[in-house]
Amino acid sequence: MAKKQDTTSVEAPIIDARIPAGPLAEKWSNYKAHQKLVNPSNKRRLDIIVIGTGLAGASAAASLAELGFNVLNFCIQDSPRRAHSIAAQGGINAAKNYQNDGDSVYRLFYDTIKGGDYRAREANVYRLAEVSNNIIDQCVAQGVPFAREYGGLLDNRSFGGAQVSRTFYAKGQTGQQLLLGAYSSLSRQIGKGAVKLYSRYEMLDVVIVDGRARGIIARNLVTGKTERFSAHAVVVGSGGYGNAFFLSTNAMTSNASAAIQIYKKGAYFANPAYAQIHPTCIPVHGEYQSKLTLMSESLRNDGRIWVPKKKEDAEAIRAGKLKPTDLKEDERDYYLERRYPAFGNLVPRDVASRAAKERCDAGFGVGNTGLAVYLDFSDSIKRHGEATIRARYGNLFQMYDKIVDENPYNTPMMIYPAIHYTMGGVWVDYELQTSIKGLFCIGEANFSDHGANRLGASALMQGLADGYFVLPYTIQNYLADQIQVPRLSTDLPEFEEADKAIKSKIEKIMKIQGDRTVDSIHRELGLVMWDFVGMGRTKEGLEHALEKIKEIRKTFWTKVYVPGQSVDMNSELEKALRVADFIEIGELMARDSLMREESCGGHFREEYQTPDGEALRNDEEFSFASCWKYNGEGEAPTLLKEPLEYEFVKRQQRNYKA
Amino acid sequence: MEKNINVTLKIWRQASPKVKGEFISYKMDNVPTDSSFLEMLDVLNERLLKERKEPVEFDHDCREGICGMCSLYINGHPHGKDGGTTTCQLHMRRFSNGETIVIEPFRSAAFPVIKDLRVDRSAFDKIIQSGGYVSVNTGGAQDGNAIPISKIDADEAMDAASCIGCGACVATCKNGSAMLFVAAKVSQLSLLPQGKVERAARAKAMVSKMDELGFGNCTNTGSCEAECPKSISISHIARLNREYLNAKFTD
Amino acid sequence: MWLIDSSIGRKLIMSITGVFLVLFLIFHGTMNFVVLFSADAYNAIAAFLGANWYALVGTKMLAIGFVVHIIYAIYLSYQNKKARGAVGYNVTSSQKSVEWTSQNMLVLGVIVVGFMVLHLIQFWSKMQWVELSHKMGLETSGDLALATDGAYWVKHYFENPIYSILYIVWLVALWLHLTHGIWSAMQTLGTSSNIWLPRIKVISNVLSTVIILLFISIPVYFLLGFNI
């Protein structure tokens, strides 16, 4: 038993995000006007490693190479185009106000801050809203085929948490199209030789020389050998850690390893508790299930969410005796419209998810597990016609039909919340630099812009903002001081040591030869996470989870079985290395959730709720970003705090009722 | 309604690119028809691990039909018999009890096998790198609404752009041709005003790279369209031909 | 040279030579059809074509186009086989929408060429070739009188039902070759689009059927017991 750590009782050290002074709307312009830049001839002598080729990674790698830096870009898939950003369906927000419905940079900023339950950094969010318009312009110029109206202008749809239509989309494949746009820019730079691409490579560690990030150790997933790479700066855009839950909407190879490795080298990990549960996923169907499928939130534009009003009806439906279409209008409970008349079915994701859980826990759930609610399109089909609905959501309906074998044009879809996105991540300052010098973190991997809850269509915005318009500026402020630094040899003792450590970790895993498969351990971890660190968290549950995770860690390091050779393509070994890190992040999530004695956004502590079941924040005590500092194997991490000052927005309880 | 079926799998196993591969048969009992094809393979792999054997290597990632990572040539079809579906979206309810399912890697001279069912499709990236982009640097783009684009063109460009780069078109083509893949990109960009500036250079560069990488000559069999998980039309190939011929004749 | 080095260039040559051959078939078929109504008229056309210089240039171009079409077909097929890779599939199967003909153009082409040789021996060598060689002063085994009487040769061969049946087999192969060949050429020339693709396929089917009906009418006529 480790000793109990009470991290909140000690006054935690304060950390500084180095936010530029001045009025909110001028901070970014002022920063850019005064930051240090690197001149073109020096750029050629500077190498930058970019981990990941998602929206953030690909856009950063391409933009940095366009500026003249030498970029080394890594991805674990066989092609950069397969990064999981590709699966984002619904859209991307921007404050263009093309619809003349009252949108503005300030309103996008405000909605994002409010949606994030006042746990995001004002300056970052404002900057995000500011550059959102440039993103749309950039993507259009790249040939992204956004949806258009008959007049030839860009079309918009509405998304949760906003009262304006500011979401740009490309059918139900917006993430794919934006990623392919970034991928094409990246490909152009690869073709020119400005970016060297390493696909089927996985970063296993960052190398620190004299306190600065100077390279990485990566494993070639085809040969299984570890390789060393040096650079003047390292950028991590490796995505979120949702797969700690085993079942999530993330891709199978989405992982937290790069983030956890840099955390272990000293980068703070911020707000791990903030994980987003997406309300519209296809419910779990069986024990063999490997992942959950998300249905775009855009469905809530036209779909109405309901459960039966009477428990008997819900029971009859679960038993297969009654069909949803048998229930008359007044026998249905459109609980979101009932509870939140102003926003209705378009409340933010965390609110919609908890409301679904509340109904199912109360016994009104449908589906054979009772863990599902209906998303009904019959009204919209009546109003707009099936052809219109098909044009809007055809591919989603088809996907649902393929998985569930039911035609959503005739019968309501069943949906249930699932883990989807992680707002927490590696702590970064205003420049997106981690607490390790020369190490930057972008996209979902960092914690910066969404606070405790992310609004729909904001992930794509943030990933591309970081990669196209923020990092290419801020990284120069760092690199300007590095132009005298020569290319480092990968034979330096620091590289040697990191490489050796990785090799021995791999050998250690290979030698265990136990009787548990990697997936079975991962599944076990996932269940603990979902049950105790999921949608409703309690002190007891979290303490229990911490104990359980400790056991799972022990199981892993004594019983895991990885067959084959380490110097060969070995997917079990890849998974094992990732699961080892999911265990770490799982523990960190539970620890952070236990520390945060309030409910906000994606973090809901059942002890802290209003009488009508809404999240109850505690701004007095918890208006800070919790930053965890690694203290070594088996030691509890230290909590540091970045206070969140709200200079420009008045904090309120989020209200989507009126 | 869920039920269970028994199937026999005949899977291509090949330890590395250089060694000779062979088919190995595995009997799978009580496979729930609600599980996906890849989940069925997960179950097989769990069993192989319990028997302390090396699991079957296969490519997969998003498991929702959009990343293009999954491949597999199932009973003579890339991504299985159903049209408009990737392997990860294929469900066991499409198979019958007692069926033998033959699983092979995507094959083509340009897609060498890496291990078991995993193949190297980086040739596709190389084609895109040769010209599958609009040459705009970050920043400096004009307003997104500055050039109106007809909805018809935008929609058709979107249809072409929905290509996921999985390689099913090459795998199924008796000529090992990558024309549908190349056409999808060339067509998308030539339909949009932003892409028109470089259309001639793009068509020439991409076709030349495609030929260089050892893909075959298109003979318009239409297998690619029939097997494409995104049902991309071969009329885009006609557009590519047009773009290329125009480019060559105006040289 | 992009017409040799690039895949679309090679396909362009296939299409253009193909289109050229189709035009020839339309002409040849129409001419043949005449024999059913008037042997004299048929002979008159044949006589006109017999040995004038325009016809000779046409014949030469036709021969070149034909040879190029065959050489490219072999070259393309060789390349395509290579592109398929060293290891083949254990199981292959086609979707219903994929035409059988499109997968077997080379096989059909070989059948067509095989019969072509027979046809050249039976007709061309006894008609145009005899006249030509005579004009050039070469030794020839053919009968000059019969060379101008094409209708005689038509009668001579098609009265034998075996030849009629063989010609029908050939024409069916040619028909299959054309149903894919015509629209495929249009597609390669870039004339198709979402709207035009199905239309071109229909045009292709109609045109190839008309051409083949013109040709096939003669052996069928004889098989039904009629004579000219």
C-alpha cells in the first residue's frame, strides 16, 4: 500500500502561463508584433521533429516546412492521411458571421469559455476564436470541398452550445476533408524534401539535453528496431487519451504514450479529469466489441431525443414486446426539450450525456441493455422530406444501418454516450510550449483551449489553429535563440541512455511471458475507468478506482503475454507499450478527479450537483488548471496550479434552460 | 436478432516480405453475427495468444470506415462482397453458418506484403506528393466566400474527395491500376477554381508518378467503382483522361 | 514519348486505332449487306475498291492501325500482368456490375484475330490481293476473273454451313469486343461524365449490335437456306 497522498491540503505552487499583457483582443496581435523571429537563412539550419500527422501535426509540419525549417514528421499509421482527425464528422466552427445571425469573434470566444464551464484560459480561447476565420479561408484555398448553397457561397449548420449557425462542413466527413487538406499541404512539402516523413514509426521517448528537448527515440514498427532522431525542437501532436477506457470512439491505435513519456520526462500534465463523453454514439452491443462508433452531433440539428414516459413502456420495449414507433407522441418524454427549453436538443455534450445517463439509470432506457435512448427523425422527415434528410445525413444513416442492421429512416436510432475526446492533456503556456524548453504540444494532446468541456466542431478548429496559425509563430520565439546550436549527434550520452532505457523496457515486457493478453488487461482497465472515472464520479468510487488501477498495473507487469520478437513487426508489443501508458494516464485521471471536489463540464462529481442535477462548480477553490508533475516510478505526482483569472468574462453557472 | 454461426477461416500467413507465405485454416465456432469482421479476427487473435502463437497481423485503425487503414481481400473481394463498405464495417451477419472465408492481403506489384495481411501502400502517398495538392502556403488566403463555387461542382468535388486511399481499387483491378485513386484527386481539384490553376501540371505529374511506381494501365473494367467503399464513380477517370490529354496536347 | 511511356498515352493509341477500326467495320458491314440484295452491286463496290490508290492507302492505314492496336494490346496486357504482382489471389470474384467482356478483351481480341486470318485467306487474298499482285506483275495463283466476282466467293464459302457457323462465332466474339471497346474508347478519350457515362454505354451497345447485325445477316441468310 502506498501512503495516502492528500495533495490539496498543501498550498500548491503556482505556475505561470506567460500570457501577454494588454486588452484581450490585442494580446495576440501584440505578441506577434513583438516576438522574436528566425531569418530565412537560419531556418534552413534548424530541425523540428513533429509527432503525429493529424490536423494539428500535419498542419504544423506543413506550415513549418513552408517557412523554411527542416521538419521530421512521424506517424504510426502507414500514411499520414489516416490520423484519427479523419473520423471527425460534423464540422468546424468559425466566427465568419456569413449567416448574419449575430456571430462575432467575441461570441465564439464567449460560447467556448462558457461551454468549457469557465475552466479555460481566456487569452488562448480568444486567440482561437480570432484565427478561426483564417482557417476556413486557408482550407478553401487548399481545395477543401465545403458544403455550399445554390448561390455558391459556403453553407453553415448549427451545433451544440451555440445559438448561431457557425459550423462549416463537408457532408458528414468534415474531419476527413480538413485532414486531407492538411495532408495535401504536408505532401507538397514532403515532395519538395522539406519534410522527411516517417510512417509506421512510434515515438517512445523524448531526449532531453541540458534541460531542452533535443530529439526523440522512435520505434520502427516494421523492423521493430528503435531509432534516434535529433532536432532543435520537438512538437508533440499525438492526440488524446480516450482509449484508456478501452471502448471509446477513438481509433484503435490512438494512444497517450507520447504524452505520458514527456510527462515522465518533466512536462506537466494538466486537467486529466476532463474527458468528454459524447452523447450520440451507437450503444454497446456485445462482449467482443472493440470500439464504439460516434454518430455526428449534427444529427441533433434535426433529430429529437426521447425515452418512453412510462416505465412499463420502457420495459416492454427492452423485452422486445413493443416497438418505439408504437408509442404515441404523448407517451414520449423529450427530456432535453423538457429540461432545457432554450437549447433543447442542442445543449452541450456533457449536459446531453448526463441527461441520457440520468434517464437510463432511472429505468427509462431502451435497447436490450436498457442503456440507450432514442434519436428520432420522423418529425424532420415529415417536415423536410426524406430526400433532404438523406442529403444531410445519408452516410451516417447508412453507417448506423450497417452496424445495427436497422433502418433509421423507419425507426428511431438508439444512442448512448461514450468517451470521445479528452480536454485535459500536456500543460502548455501561451506559446504552446510545455514545461520542458523546446518541447511543444499541439492539438488534442495539449490541454489548452476547451476548459472542462469542448463544444462540438471546436476540436477541428483548435487542431488547425495550433498547427497553421499559432505554433509556426510561437516556436520561432524559442528557436530564435537556438540558431547557434549545431545539429546534435545522436551518439550523445543522453540519446544513448534514452535508447537503452527504451530497449530494456521492451525487453522487460517481452520477458514476462505471462498468461494475460494485452487486450484483456486493457479491457479490465477500461471497465474500471468507465464505472468509476466515467460520467458520474464519487469520492469512494475514485478511491476504489485508484486501488484497482494499482492492481491492474501489477497484473500488467507480472502477467502480460507478448509473443514473437521485439525486433520484428509485433502488434502485441505495440499495444502492450501503449497499455502500460494507459494505466498511468488512468491513474492520473482518477487522481485528478478525486482532487477536484466540484463538478464542471466533463467532470461530474455526484457529491457536487444542484438540486435539479446540474453541475455545481466551486469557483472559490477550484478555479485553476491542475498540473501534475511526475515524481518517479511509484511516487505520487505533485499538484501545481495555474490560476484561471477571468478578466473579461463574468463567471456564471452555465444555463441552457432559458 | 443476434445469433451465432460457425465459420472456417483460410488466412494468408507470411512472416516477412521475403519469405513465402501460405494459407492456414482456423475454425471459428459460435461467432456472434452482431460482431464485426475485425472483431471476429480479434477473437481469433485472442485464441492464438492463449495457444501461445503469434496473432494474425492485419491493418486497421478507426474501425468506422473512414481512415482507409483496413484492407483484406475477403472471398475474392476487397473489403468483402458488400459494396460501399470497408472491412471494418463488414459484419458477421453477412456470412452464413458453415461458410469458409478466404482472407488474403490486398495484392498488387505496387503493394508489397509486409507481414501476414499487412501491405505497404505508401505508393499512394508518393502519388499525392507528386502533385495532389493546391500550392498555397499557410496564410494569405483570400476570404472563403470570395469565389462562389456552384453547388453542383462543389458536390461533385466532394464525391471525388471522399476517397479514403485504402487501395481497394488497385487490389481488385485485374490490371493493378491506380486510376480511380489518381482520378479522384485530380477530379476534385480540377472541379474547384482553387485547383484549376495547376490542373495541367498536376495531371501530368500524378499520372507520370503512378506509371513510374508500377501501377497498370486502366482498361475501364469498372471493378474499382464496384468495389470502392466510397462508391467513387469512374466518370472521374474520364475527367482525369480529359485533363491529362488536354495538358499533353497544349504542351 | 508520352504515347509510349505514359499509361494514358498508350490508352489513347488503343482508343484511336480502335475508333478507326470501328469506322472501317461500319463501312465494311454496310458494303457486305448489299450482297443480300444485289450481287452485281456488291461486285461493283468491290471493283471500285479493288485497286484504286485511295483504297490502297486506306487499306495500308487500316493494316497499320490494326497492327498497332494488336501490339499495344499485347504490350498493355504484359504490363498489366506485371502490375498485378508475382503472387495471385486464391479466390477472385467480380461484382455483378462488372461486364465480363471488359475483363476479357484480350481473349476476345485473340479470337477475333484468329478468324481474321481465316477471313483474309478466304476473301482478301482472293480478291484485292490477286488484283494487286497482278497489277504489280507478280506471279499469282489466283484467278483474276474470280477476283472481281466477290459475290462468287461469298456464295462459295457460305454455302458450306460450317463456314457460316464459324463466321457467326467470330462475329459474336467481335460483338462482345465492341460492346466494351466502343464506350471504353470514349471513356479514355475523356468524353464521359456522370450524365454521359450511361448514355455512352447505351450508344456503344447499339452501335456494336448494328455493326454485327450487318455482318451476321449474311451467314444467317445462308444458314436459313436462302442463297444469293
